[in-house]
Amino acid sequence: MQSSFFDELTGFGSFDFISFLENVRREDIQRVLRKESLSELDFLSLLSHQALEYLEPLAQRAQEHTLANFGRVISLYAPLYISNYCDNDCLYCGFKHSNTIQRKKLSVGEVEREAQEIAKSGIRHVLLLTGESKDVAPVSYIKECIQVLNQYFTSVVIEIYPLTQDEYALLIAAGADGLTIYQETYDQNLYHILHTQGPKSDYRFRLDAPQRAAEARMRQINIGALLGLGEFGKDVFFTGLHGRWLQKKYPEVELGVSFPRLQPHAGNFVCTHALSDRELVQSMIAMRLFLPRAGIAISTRENRSLRKNLIGLGVTRMSAGSRTQVGGYALDATKEGQFDIADTSSVDEVKEMIIQKGYQPVCKDWQAL
Amino acid sequence: MEDHLIIAGQVIKNRFFLGTGKFASYPLMKDAIIASRAQMVTVAVRRVDTQAAQDNILKYIPKECIIMANTSGARNADEAVRIARIARAAGCGNWIKIEIIPDNKYLLPDNVQTIQATEVLAKEGFIVMPYMNPDLADARRLYDAGAASIMPLGAPIGTNKGVCLRELIKILVEEISLPIVVDAGIGRPSHAAEAMELGAAAVLVNTAVATAEDPVLTAQAFSLAVKAGRLAYRAGVAAAKDNAEASSPLTGFLR
């Protein structure tokens, strides 16, 4: 394969992040505040403890950027879990193979019933999710599901196990409009500790997935790290670098970044690097200043009050009325979801919240071609 | 004589065109259209949801307006053509702003693809309004392809930086026998007036209005600035010169 973000990532192999972050001075942040476009180390300095002192002026800048690029608009989407079978054993995940939870895979007919229920709420963008089990939920099955969803939604984004370029091309031809794939952590050592078995233990195959999708001409690509697994500064930094790398190589791609935070779930994983609200806001603002054009999504992992406060700081997309169980909308759902939903508001309630903030909730922001 | 703008045989009374994206609500957008008396409004097809009961943007556009659908999100000529056809099928009429952007960072248009899409859509009977990088040779190609106007950007979309490309736009005004509509980058009413003083036929604004503290008042201000700029152009208000020019002619004694 051609050049990969992996090359840029490994270039930071000997970089001393701790020392850099500790040595950021006030003047550094003040200087970054005056700049129109940020270098990678400017971006990193915004993730330092020192930058917290400037959170308010940084937030003001972030808001200016967001308004200029996206206006007073928040797009809505809903997740749809089609299967929770999984061959991986990610230590932190509720769907991991060794968890004895109820497993379910929706038939294509059941996917349609879920789709109908979601579509009733007015939502026109859907995120299709599945656990990683190529035997139970193969690409051919996902393709059929996408074709059904296309009858109800104007944009179908997939959040599934990483595929080859040809497989992405197949799903794009079937109507997949976007890809969401999180690296979980960019720290290779930590990645291998957390993903001991199953196909997901291949760090590089996952890292290059957004690139393979872009090569296959995926329109929209969303990346992120699962915050709380390791040092957040490093993971947010590499997420930003990954985004910028993709943006440069594939300028036609609509890039998005998410900030999923680890939440309590069915496993017994102890989150040793839990991210505070303040650090989440800091990460989001830093990303907005580094990548002014990137969409930023926030899911119902976060509670209603925080979600409301994040509008205006950089968020451009929100999930609403979400169910993270398989069959959660219209069927006899599984008991456990992939994570606990903190914002249980209905779609109408989320819309109302956005309107109260002086923004417009938008259910359709893409026209399937 | 009335100084109306005519595009594709249609009289357009207001030279201030308004974009409908980025507003905090559709009612607010509607108020801005009414207050500014904008007649030409552009609507992104990607946003139009004809199935939505309340959230259909088209319901908030006053009947007297001309809707110019735009192909926002198109990355090449083929996608733009498909979006244009969807727009027509959805009842948006024949006016189409071709916006082909293969660059999501700067949102700069692709002139080559834009020329191709213009040729196809003009043949299909669309009134084609292509958004472009101000380049004379490409503007001539758009003219040949059947464009109804040329819409060069003043500065990249959403930057509010003003008529940064004024020298190139001036050349289009001089050389192209089509209305030149300055689109994108206009951040203040004074920028809009400047574009009109240069001889632009109209100005299209979106971000600066939609994201203003008071979009309704801001839209009115833009509309007035466009009128003032137009009057100044017609009045031949002295343009800045590169060389000094004596106010009393030096050769006036020669009879």
C-alpha cells in the first residue's frame, strides 16, 4: 500500500509528550490564540494543563470557527445496532466475546422494522452498527441491511469492523454514505494490552481503515479515540493528526471527529484515565481550532445537560432518541446495550433542547444520490 | 430607465441574493428574506426534505422568491448533475447554482468539473449559475457552455474576508458578457458595496447574515449596501487609480 498515517505516527516514537506538555507556558497559549491556523505542536500545547487557564478565550475562538463553518445548525442521527455477536475481547467493551450477554442478530426484515420506527421520529440519517463477527454478520448481510435502510434514510453511515478497500467499495455501491471507525487508542502498546485476541488485535489494519475507505471513495469519514483508555492528550493529539493527514490526502472526504468517553458497562473494566468534563471540553475546543472544518459528533453516552452545554463549542452532530441494544426501537430488545445511555431524551426533546440553545436541529443534511 | 437585473430573460428586482444555510431557524431565515426583500434565494438540495411535515425548508420561502437550488456536497460534475435533476424533480424549478467542491478544507470550487456540469445542465434546460474560482479563460468556457451568469468567489466560503480577488473579478466584469454575481467570502455590507462598485451585477451572501447577532437587520443592511454600491457604479464614482491624475487637465489649453 502507499503512504500511511502510520508513518507519521511512528515519527513521534521518541517524542517526549510528558515533558512537552509540562513545559507549555502561558505565552505559548497566548501566541496560539492569535494564530489563524495551528501547527501540530500548537495543537498539542492546547491539550496541556496550562491551556486550561485559557479555556474561556479558547472556547470563544472555537465558537467563531464553528459558526463560520457550520452556522447555527446541529444535524441529528440515530444509531441502529444490527448484531452484537463479537469475536473480539476488548477489555472495556460490553459486547466482548467473553461476556455472557444475550446475543442477537436482526434479520433483514427486523432491520426494516427498526428503520421504520426510527424514521417515524423524522430522523433521516442513520448509523448502522454491528459487533465484529464476520461469520455471523458478514459483509453480504451488512450490504443487504444498507439496501433496506436506504429506503428510509438519506444517509447511511456504517460503524462496523474494518474492511478491505474492495469490501468498502461494495458497501458504497450498496449505498453506504459514510464510515465511522475509532482507533480506540493510538498507543500501540496499550492497544495490544486491550485487544488481546480476535481480528481487532491487528492495530495496523484498523489504523489504515479510514484510508482504505477513502480510497474506495467513501464520502464521509469519522474517526476518534475512546477517551479514558490512556492519556487523553496523546490520543486526542493523534486523532487530530490522523484527521489532518486524511484531509490532506483525501480533500474530497467530509471529515468528522468524535470524542467518545468510556462509560460503565457490562464488563468489569476499571477506567484508570477517566476524562473530566473540563478535559472533554478542552479536547473538543483544541480539535476545533486545529481542524476548523471537521464535523464533531457527540453521542448519548453524555448526559443531557452536558450535551446542551457543548452546543456552541464545536459540536455539529448529535445522536438522538438512541437505543444501543440490538432491536431496541421496535423489537424484543436484548437486555444489555453496548454502553449505557446517559441522555434518554426523545428525538423531539433533543430538538427542543437545540432550539432553546438558539440552534436549528436538522434531520436531513445529505441527499443520497 | 429602471435598472433591473435580467438573467435568462427574467427580471430580478433585488441584486442582493441570499443563501439559506446556517440560520438558527427557518422562521428567522424567512424574516431575513422578507426584511431584505431578497428575491433570489439559494437552497441546498441536501437540506430539502419534502417528506418532513414541518421541517421542509421550501415552506419557509416566500412565494415571490426565485429559488435557486444549489448542488452543495457535489464533488464532481456527475454528482452535481444528479443533484440538479433531483432538485427539479422535488419542485425546485429550473434555476441551479452549480457548486462543485472537491476540497472540504477550503471549500474551493473545481472549475473543470463545473464547466462540464454546466454544459450538461444548460442543454437540459436549466438556468445555470456556476460558482467558480475567478479565472478568465474558465469564465469564457462557462459562457460557451451555456451559463446564465458567472458567480466568482470573493474569498473562500464562510471566511467573511471580503472581495480578496477583486482584480480578477474586475477582469470578469470587463470581459464576460454575462451578469457577474460575487458569491462567497462577503463578510460585511461594505464588502458587498465594494463588489457592486466594481460592476458586479449582484452579490450572494449567506454566512455573514445567517450567523450574525441579528440576521434580519444584517440582511437589510446588506440589501441597502448592494443598492448603494450599484448606484455608485452607475454614477461612475471615481475609482482609485494606480497613477496620479491632475484634477485640472494639463492639455486643456489645446483647442
